[in-house]
Amino acid sequence: MFQSRVSVAILMVIATVISRILPHPPNFTPILAVSLFSGAYLTDRRLALFVPILAMFVSDYFIGFHDLMPVVYGFMILAVLFGKQIGSSLTKSFGFTVVGSVVFFVLTNLAVWATSGMYTLDASGLATCFTLAIPFFQNSMAGDLVYSGILFGSMAFLNRTVFVAAKQNA
């Protein structure tokens, strides 16, 4: 069973890197989904933390590193910990995906507002920063829901069909 979890982890890293490198709508990526899924299904906590961080680091190596890396990587660690609360619940995976998308939007845009120099450090600058980020939020939410649906939905399907059949034949 451990080998199959490691294989899943390797596949998730590869798929995440490819999905971030290939052309895609801005912020339509599987990073949150992979972080939540890793937390939910990879029982080894170190592996669960390592998978999304490695995927992000490798893809950032090709795409380019950026000033928000500490915020983004810190959020990914938080998302893995959120994932530990999901278990195999599709309802919880949906809820944590929506909450995660919102938290990511708020944290990263606060960081952009506070550190980029692009906005005045007052309520007007904060409002402008968040307003201009709405199109990116829409893509993030859509990507997070699509990729979480694929990962958690696929695992639910496998748990109901393939893994049940394997246990019956064992």
C-alpha cells in the first residue's frame, strides 16, 4: 500500500508541474487541490507536505521564482493541514476547497498590497488591489474546484469500485 501512495504522490507532482508549465488561464492550477488531497490521502505527514511543495518548487524553477513564494508556500502547508480534516468526505473536500480559495485570495492579495509598492498603503489602495484581483480569483476558484473534483472524485470512485473489488479478491 505504501508503494501505491508514493506512486500517486509522484504522479501528482508530475501532473502539477506539467499543468503549471503548459499554457493555462491565469491562476487555473491544481496547487490547492494537490495540497488538500495530499493532506487527506497521504498518511505520511512528511510526504503529504513534500508533494505540493516539490511540485510548486519544480514548476517555479521553470516559470520563475517570485516575491510571494513565502506566502504561497506557507499557504500550501496550511492547505495540507486542512486536508487532514477532510478524510474521504466529498462534501468536506468541496467546503475546504472553497474556503481554501478564499483564504488564498485574501492572504496573497494582502501580501501584494503590503509589499509590492503597486498600491497605496491605505483603504483605497487595499480596495483597488482586491478589485483588480477578482478576475484571478474567479480563475483560482474554478481551477481549485475542477482539480479538487477530479482528485477527490476519482479517489471516491476508486474506493467504491476498484479498491472494494481488490479487497474482495484478496
